[in-house]
Amino acid sequence: MTHSAETVLADAHGIQDDLVRLRHRLHQEPEIGLQLPRTQKKVLEALDGLPYEITLGKDTTSVTAVLRGRGAYSSADKPVVLLRGDMDALPVQEQTGVEYTSTIDGAMHACGHDLHTAMLAGAAALLADRRDRLAGDVVLMFQPGEEGFDGAGVMIREGVLEAAGRTPDAAYGLHVMSALAPNGLLSTRPGTLMSASDGLSVTVHGAGGHGSAPHLAKDPITAAAEMVTALQVMITRQFNMFDPVVVTVGVLRAGTKRNVIPESAVFEATVRTFSDANREKMQQVVPRLLEGIAAAHGLEVSVNYSTEYPLTVTDNDETVRAESVIEDLFGSQRYSRMAQPLSGSEDFSRILAAVPGSFVFLSAATPGSDPLQSAYNHSPYATFDDNVLGDGAALYTQLALARIAELAAVVH
């Protein structure tokens, strides 16, 4: 471990108790979507007194904080690094039973964003302490609305990528997990890290009638059921199994009584793809398939295929740098390169599409537990270990320090 990394880690662990208190306060008052006023207030309190230029969002309660480093640099431009932490919760009723459980009915930090926010607030303090030696600027991106509201897209439109005066040279994010990997293990991979996410909303239009005489009606339910099954079959016949596509129908709704044929049937699905080619192909073949099935039954169908988050693709060089920082901070035993992408999706993908960067996973599974049996992110039973907070704050900090130091030493 380098002296710099050793000092950062020690200082991060020195503020561990403060980070735990902040995380618990955030956890007790979760907020959903783009408007998180109580969360924003807590972040601003954590930044109070630190030498940051702060900008608040207009269409969302985001916080953008810029630290102007005072160190000397030899590059043509002053280096800029962006660090992102998302802040929003989920519409989940918490069932963990922890003493700091959510006090808001129907809302829970079930994906660990309360940890991300506390970690980034910790990094803000650690970086501010090193301002005089920091040979570049750091942009802290406290983002609402990651869970389906495209908060990153909103913040980009409102100028987060220009907050320091120019586009960052590098951007980093991290995400905790409540399961899958042993406690404290860090992981990422170069290239495709997470899938693209799109939405499918379908309404099958029929003609209602009596359940005893289906021939006198046009039954939308049987056609919808065929469509749900056909989508899965279509994937196995039209797509390469080594470039996977995932379609999951999460909503299926029709009818009011068992002996009544309804006028319509509705289903909604999430679509995950791991290549731009397959993403584009799905937009073409799904409507064709569903319209064909509807026509075969003498029905009509409305298909709304909406694009959501793009592929999360990490930069190879930035990911290798992140791996080096992780091993310097925590040792090689704490890191494992992922063999394959995850089928989750992230709006940090929009940042990575504009700025070279990387995204790191940190397991906050309960120490000593079987991570393969633990409740995963988004579960009402998902719990996250507070002990990783200092490590996360140190990682955010060292990623910025190391990259800026490297950029500052480059002579153009």
C-alpha cells in the first residue's frame, strides 16, 4: 500500500462513526424519484463548512459540489474527475427489522443508495482535507432518481458535466450489494458491465362477451397469454445464445369476473440486452411478433416499446486504473474481476457514454453470511453492512486523488 492510500484509508476509518450516523438518518427517511428534499438537506448539512462550490438542481433535488484543488499541475488543462453517488429509495415496504428501519410507509433504501450517499459525503470531507495538494478539480454528483427516473439524464441536461468548467477527464461510481459476493469483496470489469434496459407495454384489444360463448366475443386473454409465451420462444429462435436477451413480464392484467370475457388485456415487461445490435433488433421484432399473433386471432394490439437506460460500458484503461487503486487500498485478496456482466441496468451508463470511467461493486453482505442465500438488492429483507462505509469513502477519494495525480503529471 502506498503512503497516500494508507493515509486515506486510515482517515476514512476515522470518520466511520459519522458515516454510520448519516447512513442511518438517510435510511430512516427514504425518498423516491427526483424530488428528495429531506435527503438533499442532509447532504447539504454534511457539506456545510467544506470548501465546495454547490449547485442545486432545478428539475430535481440534485446536489453538485465542485472542489477546486490548489495543487500545481503540468498538463495543459487542469484535471477534472467526477464521482457519483445516487440518493433515491424504492417503493418497498421494509421488513428487515433493523433498529434504524424506514419510518416512511411504502418506501425503503432497498438498494443501498443511502450507503452511496454517506460514502460520497465522507469522500467530500477527505478530499477537502487534501485540497492544497490536489492538482485538479473534483465534481461530486449527488443524484436523485436512479431507480427508473433517469436522474443522471436530468443532471446531464442541467450541466453536471460542465460543473467544473469543462468535461471531466474521468468519472467513477460504485454500488453496494447485499448478496452474491462475500462481504468486502470489490469487483468490476472492462467493457460491458451491465445490460441496457427497455420497457414493453402491450394492450390487446378484443370484444367482451359471456364466458360460456367465447365464439360470440373476441377473447384478448388467450391472445395475450400466447404472446407472453411466444416472446420467450422468439428469443431462443432469433437471437444468439452467447449474446443474451432477457424478457420478463412483470404485469399481466385482464378481466373482472371469471365468466366475463373482457374488452382488453394488458401486460408489461422489462427487456434487457447486452449489445446495441440486439437492442435495436428487439425494437423491430417484438412489435412484428405481437402484431402477427393478434392478427391470427382477429384482434388488434397496441405495442409501446420504450428505450430506457443504455448499456453500462466501462472504459478499459479507467477500469484497469480502478483495479490498481482497489488493490493498493485493500490488497489483491479483496478484488475479483467479473467474468460476465450483470443483467441489472444503471443510468450512470449515460455518464460513462460521455466520459471515460468505471463502476465498481462492493459487497455489503452481512459478515459471515452465505451471500448466495442473502436477500438481494430491492428485497424488503435486504440488509447492508455499515462496516463498508469507510472503505467506500476511501475508494471514492483515492480514485479521484490517483487519477488527478496522474493527469497532473502529463505534459502536453
